[in-house]
Amino acid sequence: MLDHVTLRTHDLEGTRAFLEAVLELKPGYRPDFGFPGHWLYRDGEPVVHLIPGQGPAEGRPGHGRAGEAIDHVGFRLSGYAGYRAKLDALGIPYSRMELPELGERRLFIRTPGGILLELVFREGGVPPDA
């Protein structure tokens, strides 16, 4: 079970707004760590933590190597057609992947800072012409 993902970004506010608009995450309580950031919530849980890309990495447990990066983050969602329409309306480019053997469809998007997000939809069979 995924507890949360922390994304280090040079565009803190742009990434926050992007995730709120696309994934309908909501900003919520974040402890005062002494550096800027946001916690974004889904169903009452803080699932995405955002911190500045140039923020201090030393002296914080588990954050000692500033050069590490995340390859991608996957979010399981529902409403494939609705999300495609939303991305189109927001002008956000995406690529698609169909995995009919798994009954899955996937959309790939990038945050304003370039982090790859995989939106996974498990909604049964995938029509071949979708």
C-alpha cells in the first residue's frame, strides 16, 4: 500500500495547481518543517507531498541525497473518458497505453516541472477502437 509520494519540484505552486486540477487533490494540513511545501489530500489522506527542488537536503532524515529522482508515480483512478476530456479541456498533452489483457487503460502526463505521472484506469475490457 502506498502511503505517500514526495515530489521535489522547481515549480512548487505550478505543480500544486496542476495536481489539484488534474487529480482533484485538495491542499491540507502540513507540519511546519522549516521549509516550504504542500501536502495534497485524497479521501482525507495526505498522498502527495511537494517540496522545493532547490530546498535543503541535508539534516532531514531520509532526505540526504538531493540528486535522487522519481521515475514516475502511478495513480489509480476511475472515469477514463472523463479524465481524457478534462486533460483536453485543460490543454494538457498525454499519451495513451491500452492493456486489454489486464483490463486497463493508462494515460501518461507530465507536471509543469517534468515529472511523469501515470494515470491507471481498471475498468474492465478495453474496446479496440477507444
